[in-house]
Amino acid sequence: MPDLNKTADAKLPVDPKESVDAKSIVDALVKARGGALAGAALGGLALIGGLAFRALRGGKPDVAQTAAFQDVPEDEARLMLRAMVAATVADGLVDAAERRRLDEAVAAAGIDRDGRAWLERELANPAEIDEIADAVDDSDAAARIYAAAALAIDLDTMQERQFLKMLAEALDVPAEAAARVERELSA
């Protein structure tokens, strides 16, 4: 497994437009999170999209909708990734399970040195909640970004719970939808 700590240069500014294959990393992070999660085999983006759909609308999406979940714009995938990283460090540390998932995702996605360096800079200087929310302009994308952040962590600290609550509020994700995501992930 690659050691992400060896590629970091935390002095460099984090540029959210830097080239990084966010879709691959998000997909790999979700797969690393849980083969046990129903739908992980479909792909991480599909799992996130399905979670968000069920949270907002209830019920299951049809096959065509599920396939469309994989087709998110790269900018949205980058926001998902930035929200996932911010959630991961919300409690001030990256625990062993979170680090293992990051390392596995980087290896599985075949991320190059520049991508690993971008990720380390993002870990050292995570996006602010308002910065993430300001870049989102529709409720479906907001729910997907919230679901991605919730998938990135095990809600085992008060800081992580507070982060998700504040993220949901900033993204205007209805409290009931946020609770559905959390219930589904804890099931």
C-alpha cells in the first residue's frame, strides 16, 4: 500500500481545480468503505447516487436512474471528494480505519504521485463547509455530496456528527433526508 504521508507537501495551496481523477478516487473510497454496503459492487458513484435518491424521494430508483448515477460531472465528483476528506478530518485526526480506506482507495484507483500529493494537501487543508456548499446549486447534487461525506466516515465522534449536521444545513439537505442517509449507512 502506498504511504500517502511520504508524498505530501502541505505548504502548497490546495487548488480545487487541480487535475485529479476525483471520480476514480470517490469510487475507490466507497468500495474500500464497504463491500458489505449493498450496491458497492455497482460502483461508488452509483451507491452515492442511490443513497441520495432514496434519502430525498424514498423508494428505489429504476435501472436507468441507477446507471445515470455513475455519470456525474468531474467537478461534482471533486466536491464529493473534498467533502469526504473534510468529513474524515472533522475530528482533528485520521484514525487507522480511515487511513487504511484512503490508502486502499489510492492504490485501487491507481492514483499517480500528483494525485496522491493533491489528496495529502487536501487532508492538511480541508475545504470549509461553506466553500463546499457555495459550489452546489441543486438539491440532488447536494444530497449526493452529503451522502458521500457520510459514507467517508464512521460516526464515532461528536465532531464528525456536528460536521455532518452543519454540512446538511449548509447544503440545504432536509433533516429527514440526512437522517435517512445516516440510518441506511448504520444498518
